Amino acid sequence: MSGTHPADPIAEAFEAHRGRLTAVAYRVLGSHADADDAVQEAWLRLSRQDTDTIHNLGGWLTTVVGRISLDLLRSGRTRPTVPLDDHLPEFAVTLDDGPAAEELVALGDSVGLALMTVLDSLRPDERLAFVLHDVFAVPHGEIGTILGRSTDATKMLTSRARQKVQAARQSASDRQQQREVVEAFLAAAREGQFERLLEVLHPDVTFTVHTQDGQFVTLGATNVATRAQVGGGAARGHAATVNGRPGVISWNENGTPLSLLAFTVADGRITEITAVIDPAKLALIDLPDPV
């Protein structure tokens, strides 16, 4: 680690907490890069601190990382929350006729990306309180210190966040309705039905494609519908659940993955589409076998 020295007992103590601190920051921020930045900032603050005044290093560091993460969330400076970067193996994909998709959105799956998607719906203070208490068992009193709230107020905040998370766990009928919207989009793309595409796309839809040449973003229903018409043939594939959302996976004839699509659907319209067609990135994802 930059800035630390193996013989330094403070550095050694910090390294002993690094894994947990990184996990906390990642669950709160949804970005590995931001989490690393938060942990590095915590180290810098520790290096400037009189460590004789710290009675519980783990608690102190968790508080510091929590505050840094909260500041990042509130400032809106965090990176995109869908981690399609070097950490693609954490991109959770299952075929819809495989193991129960419900497992992907189980609250107990604290490391699941489905939970990360749900957390995006929370306010920064709710997200921090929920992650620290329900995922990492940090006492409400310590969380209140970070948030500047009383213990009772923090308990109420965590409870409210928990209710929102539970409400976001979609029922089977909700998932089926979302799947039907996606199927309508794919059918319209294959058949070149421009008007039908516009019907199922939200006016402000975002289409992000990860290719060998980089990441490309298309904004707006008209532009996305135009692209979908052109690339409709590539939309054929097998229905999948991607991070708890409806998706489609396609394979080449030799069994290697061709593309992965993930859709976000709200109120009967598609608000976001993410596509991965870069073979190198696809190779990093733990994808199901061809069917």
C-alpha cells in the first residue's frame, strides 16, 4: 500500500482492518474505485492523528470511512454504481430457468449486486445507516455519531431504510411484468417496429454499451430505438436475470459468450439498458453455460 511501511505498527494495524473498511465503503458507495479512495483517505487521516487518543481503532476507522463515504454520496461525485470494470466477476448472472432468481435479491446476500441495485433507491443517510447496521452490525450509537443524529433517530432511519429495501424486493408478478416489457422491446427490435420501441422505452432511457473500443452511451428513446432497430438481430438470446434485473445472454456457435444485456424497467417502460459485447470483459464474468 502506498504511504505505509511494513515495520510501522500503525500501518500494520490499519492493514488488519483494510478488508472490512473496503467492504463497508464499497457497499455504501457501489464503486470499487470510490471505495479504494475512501479507504486511502482514511489512512491519510489516521497518519495525521495522535493515535494515543484512539481507544478503538476499528471503530474509529469505520466512523472515518463512513463519514468520507457519506460526503461522497451527498456530493454526487461517486462513479456509476454498476461496476462494469475490472471487477466483472461480481456481475451476477443466472438463466431464468436455472436456480431461483429470488436468491439474487435476498436481503441476506450482503455481497450481492442485487442489493447494491436496491440501495440506489435510498437517500445517502439511509443507505449508510442500513449498510452499517444491517450488513456490518455497527451499533446505532456509532452510526448516529457519523450522521450527527441521536441513537433513537438513527434507529428510526435504519428502520425506514429497511422498509424501503424490503419494498424494493419485487414479487414474482412484478418480475414477470418487467420480463414482458423486455420481451416486447426485443420483439420490436427484431421486427424493426420503431413506434413499438418508443412505446416501451422511457423518454430519458440510457443505453450503455461496453465494447472493445470503450464505453458508448446513447441517450433518449428516439436514439435508442434507432440503434435497437439497427442491432435488432443481435438481440436474440436466452432470458437471464442480471443482478436481479431482466436480461438476455447470447453465445457464439463455439459456446463463447457473444453479448450480455441488462434492463432496468420502471412503470412499464425501460429506463436503462446495459450491454456488454467486449469479449475480454465477457470472459471475466461468471456466466452460465450455453443452452
